[in-house]
Amino acid sequence: MLKRTLALALITLPVLAFADTTYVVREGDTVLKIADKILASKDGKKDPRRYAFAKKIVAANSSIEDSNLLSPGQSIVIPEVEEKKKKVIQIVMDENDKSTVEASAQEVDETAAPGKQPIVVGEAEALAPVVVPPTVATAATEQVAKTEPQAAVQAEIKKEEKVPELPVAKADLKLPKDMESEDFITITPSVEFSNFKVKNRSTLQESEVRSKVNTGLDVQFEKSLNEKTSVLFNLGFSYVQLDQFDDGVTELSHTIQWHKRVSLGLAYALTPRLHFEAKVEGADRLFIIPESANHLDTVDVFNPGAEITVAWDFIHTNSSVVAAALSGHYYDGLTEDGVTYKSSFDPAGSIYWVANADGKMKYRLSVDYSVRNQGTDLTEQREESLGFGASLVLPW
């Protein structure tokens, strides 16, 4: 049973403290000032009995005509001082039934120093249980709560009103199957048609290849790390076929090449419709260098580089997506066999459509356009390409 204890001062009992004494008036004394000196407390506060005690001093001394006009050296009688005692009732209240209390009484010395335990003067007879109205009991409880030290109140509440902890069931945070991240493999056959121009730096002669066709196959593995981030790994091969130059004079030694490419990167969904990819890659690049005045040759050089792509799904439905992408390819320069192959940055753009086949497998069709500005210390070359791809996206 939870109980609280509170104390109410009910009765003040007069008790004699000491007999009459004589006081010699000093300069500036008045009857009220003398009363304050006699009743002075340690905390310096004015005693509420000061006016009544001053009247008693005047009544005990017939020689005092004016309480504010006393002569220095005058002797006056100081009557006895009554100290106050309080009878305190200790009330123990039942929290479950605020109308019923148990009470006991004792007398305490009011003059005890603040903060110390009261000095018990005498113990009164036990009181019978009394009935206190709920409003009075509640007000008394609140008053005690305000006067008790905060730490004691908190300790009492923690001790007596501790609420038992309830078991908490662990929530199942597993996502629905259709929302879980999945891994995919994308297989993309493609074809690319290019316009290829070459300029000899020494003779300033410009030549243009009639046609350049790339037929390629790329395989990309996508490993999901979470709902927004995936790791991408790509392998690709291309069959490159070039025609002869348009001028009918310049000849090209090798018109067929095999190219390889590999990349590793991350894909991140910035928003449900905005995607970002960053890759490091290496790829074979085709350079044309002069062998003689009217004879050029093709050279494949494997260059390290990087690729950044930003894609936006401007049409997004439950079954299909239409998106546009912009990308940039950077390839580092190098020197090989006495020829310096310069670095380059090649922009590209694409539009693609992705459709769900059965909720798992997807189809993708794309149209790509790219510009490659690359060269050596012997030649300059520019290539503009238009490509088409058809992809099959499978979970794995």
C-alpha cells in the first residue's frame, strides 16, 4: 500500500521561558527596538510577536509615557518572554483511498534550527483515525511534495511507484518480396556506325573513311548492396571493320580489329527517377598513324580511363521506363613504341526504353550517340558514332 506522510501545525501552546529582567536604555532605543533585541532570532528575521511584546513592556513600566521617547540610562522592566510550541499531527494517507488517513500527534520545539529534526517535547495521546476531505488531503499532499527535497521525492516515487517493464515484441523489418533488392545480369548485343576523319599533322592532309562498323557484345553483372546502391562489373568485345578512304589515294593497311573493354563501378539512385553511375575502365582504342605519304595503318592501344553517367527516367510506369542519359568518358594518354597517344574526353548521350516481361526479366532498347576526339603526336582524328542496342536483363 502506497502511503505519504505530511505534517500539519494545529495548536500553539504558550510555555514560560524566563522571568522579568531589567534593561538599561541606550541612545536611539525605542520600545519596539528593545522588543526586537529581546526577540531577535538567529536568521535576523523580525519576530511576529514584536508588537504584542512592545505593548507588554509599556504596560509593565508606568514611567514610559511615549514608546518612542526613552532617556539613555533609564532602567525599564522587561517582562517574561513566551516561546511558542507547536503540536504537530502526523498524517499518513492511503494513496488508494485519499479520504481515509491515520493520525498521531506530538509537540515539537518551533525554535529548533532550520533543517534539523524537531526536538520532541512531549508525546500526546494517539488520535483516532480521522476522515479528511479528498480536496484537503490532495492539497496537503501537494504542499508536502513542494517542501520535501527533490532527490528524496524522486527516490520515494522510484521505490514505491515502479512500473514493471513489459516485454517488447521485435518487429519483423523484412521487406516484401517485390521490394527486395535483386542482382541482375544484362546481356547487350549492339551495332555502331561511325564517320571517321583523320588529319596528318605533318602534311596537313585530311582523309575520311567511307564507313566504320562496330558489332559488339557486352555483359554486365549488377550486385545490389541495398535498395539504392549496386556494384557494376562489365566485360565487352567488339568486332571493328573499316572501309577504305574516300580520296582513292590513301590506303589503310588493316581494316579489321578486335577490341576489348572492362569496367568496374557503382550505381546509385539519387531519387526514384534520377540515377548516377561512376566507373573505372580500360578499353582498346583505335588510332590511325601514317606509315608513308599515302599509306596509313591502324593501331589498337589499351587505355585506362573513367566514365560518369547520369540518367533520368522522364516516363516511369509500372511496366516500363523511358529515360535519357548523359555520360563522359575520359582516357589517359600514354607513349608506346615512340608514339604519344593523347588523352581525351569523349561525351555521349542515349535514350532507352525498358519494359518488364514477367515481373523479373526485362527488355531494353537503346539509341546512343557519341563523339570521340583522339589523336597522337602524328595525327588528329575525330569519330562520330550512332549505335543501337538490345538488352536482356535477367536476375541471377
